[in-house]
Amino acid sequence: MKGWAWGVALLVAGCGPTPAAEYGEELFSDPKLSQSQYNTFSCATCHATTATPPADKLYTGLSLHGVASRPHWWGGYETNLLDAVSFCYTAFMRGTAPLAPEDPRSRALYEYLASLGPDASTPAQPFTLVKDIDDVPRGGSARGADVYRAACQECHGAAHTGKGRLTPLAPVLPEVSQEYGELFPGVSPGVVFIEKVRHGRFFGVGGNMPPYSQEALSDQDLGALLAFLGL
Ligand code: HEC
Ligand code: HEC
């Protein structure tokens, strides 16, 4: 798997967009990359592709600008780019099997990703998962409203109503937390909520929400978000 698309990439380097890179760009923003009827996420739901990500969005994934020339991915957990992509594909997009190296879609995605940064090498990006969940100090709710819009609204829709949400599988926030007292007796609902945001689907209850690393969402912004949601 190590040689995934490297040969192809070398051939096309410097020749502008290729048909494969254009197909890859389409796949990048197409939820139908995954065959699951329950999937509504595309790569573009969670990743920016520009060197400076847009100021009005807080993506859970890193920007993929220069991604193909990073030495490793997922904070060092993945040393093969296709595996790093497949992890997202199976964990978040309900793909039933990892993307195969010989799949034309894998090659197209690779060429698109390789076109996102022309540099020969890009440093690995930090990715710090919060392991132990602690409560965080509450911040200002005006900032929290901005954080909600930038980070959560696309998937969960408007606070309190869910209006415009990307999928009915994403529950209405913060109302879903009203069940937490009964489900997790002895733990404050705010802490259960933080656990979900920090661990995503990798929480006891599963699902397919992505986790927010420290780089993706600071404790300060998380505290503001909780204040906005009244948790
Ligand atoms: C539901 C959200 C979500 C979706 C959909 C998603 N990803 Fe990710 N992805 C993440 C998160 C979270 C990480 C871990 C943080 C990081 O490294 O960006 C990640 C990590 C990565 C990484 C490693 C980046 C690095 O330098 O560490 C790559 C590459 C990647 N994703 C590519 C893709 C591609 C291509 C797709 C579409 C096939 C995709 N992702 C779909 C959330 C998502
Ligand atoms: C890429 C889409 C996506 C984004 C972005 C996202 N969520 Fe979610 N979230 C989901 C989905 C889908 C579920 C239901 C499946 C699951 O639990 O993983 C969910 C579940 C949850 C739950 C758990 C509900 C329960 O069952 O108890 C909480 C809490 C939550 N999200 C909070 C947030 C907050 C806060 C943000 C923003 C910081 C956010 N989510 C961003 C998709 C998303």
C-alpha cells in the first residue's frame, strides 16, 4: 500500500488539474462516495482545503492543504495516507470496507489531495485528543453562539429546533441532554456533553459523530458553547 498513487502523482506533478484530480474534487464533496443510505457527510463536511481555513467555520478535521506531503497523519497514528482517509470513510461515513488502493476513486482522491499543496514536504499537523474528560469553565454566551454556528450547526441545525440539520440522526441540541440525568446518574450533564464533543463516536454510545481535538476546539470555546446552550 505504501506506493499508493505515488507513481501517478509524479507523472502529473506540475501539469495543472488532471481529469482524475477533477473527479477526486467531485468525490471530495459528494456524500455518495459512501454507499450507505444513512450517510450524509462528505469529506468537505469536516475538512477545509485552503492554507488558511475560513474564519466563520470550526472544522473538526484539519485543513487538508499540503496533506499529501505530510510525513504522517492523525497525530502519528497513521503512516499511510490512504489508511488515514479510509479511517474517516469507515468511522464517519459508514463505508463498510476501507477504500482499496486499486479503486479508481482512491486514485482520484489522492490526485485531488496532492493538488492541494504543491510543496514537496509539509510538517505533520498536531492532533491532540483529550483523553480524560474534565469540566471546563463557562465562557461568554455571545462567543458560544458563534462557536455553535461555526462548529455544530451544519450537522445539528439551529439550536433548540434542529432546523436545517444535515441529518435527522443528529439530535437537537441541547435538548438531547435532558435525558442525561437518567442515563448517566451521578455525572453532570455538562460533563456528558463534553465527553461527546471531545470523543465523538468513540464514546460508549457509538454513533458516527467526529471527535473535536484540542486544536479543533479550545477549552475556552467549548466553555463558551456550553454557556450558550445553558449546560
Ligand atoms: C465527519 C467528519 C469527517 C469526515 C466526513 C471526514 N473526515 Fe477526515 N478527519 C476527521 C477528523 C476529526 C480527523 C482527525 C483530525 C485530523 O487529523 O484532521 C480527520 C483526519 C483526516 C486526515 C489526516 C490529516 C492529518 O494530517 O492528520 C485525512 C488525510 C483525512 N481526514 C481525509 C479525509 C477525506 C479524504 C475524507 C473523505 C473521504 C474525510 N477525511 C472525511 C473528520 C472527518
Ligand atoms: C459532521 C457532523 C457533526 C458535527 C460537526 C457535530 N455533530 Fe454532534 N452528532 C452528530 C451525529 C450524526 C450525532 C448522532 C450520532 C452520534 O451520537 O455519534 C451527534 C451526536 C451528538 C451528541 C450526543 C447526543 C446523544 O445522543 O446524547 C451531542 C451532545 C453532540 N452531537 C454535540 C455536538 C456539538 C456540541 C457539536 C459542535 C461542537 C457537534 N455535535 C458537531 C453529528 C455532528
